[in-house]
Amino acid sequence: MVMVLFIVAIFIVGFAIFAPLIGIIPFTWIGLIISIIFAVLFVALANILSNQAEILDKLDRQDNRQKLLPTEKKICEKCNHSYDIDYKSCPKCGNVM
């Protein structure tokens, strides 16, 4: 999708520059400026999508790493609730062990 947006941006600017030269449309500065604005928007959207894909990939790899880590559990003496070893007290009843 990112490459498609880059190609569309290049096509828009190319059309705005070369279409008046070969006589398809008359040249106007407004048309050229609007084409450049749209091209910049397409490139910005492509960058956003690229960054989003990279962030999602990193989050997925981090999630996979966390699944591989062993998680030790404590069991509360008062309510028999199991919770992570990092907690100082039971998150369910508040019993301090």
C-alpha cells in the first residue's frame, strides 16, 4: 500500500508537469500547486502507514517475547487468589505476605 501511495504521488506531480507540455490540459499554477499538495499528502500518508506497520511489528515481537518468559505466581493465603510474584500484596483482598 505504501508503494502504491508513492507511485500515485509521483504520477500526480508528473501529470501536472507533463500534461500541459504535451497539450492534454492547459497549464495553470493553481493546478500545479494543487497537484503538489495532493502529492505531499499521499507521501505523508505513506509515511504514516509505514510507521504504523513498523510499530505494530515491534509490538507483536514484544508480545511474543513476553509469552516466552516464565511468569511465577504467588497464591494468597487468605483468599487463594493467584497473582504475579512482583506484587507485594494480593490485588484481590489486599493481604500482605
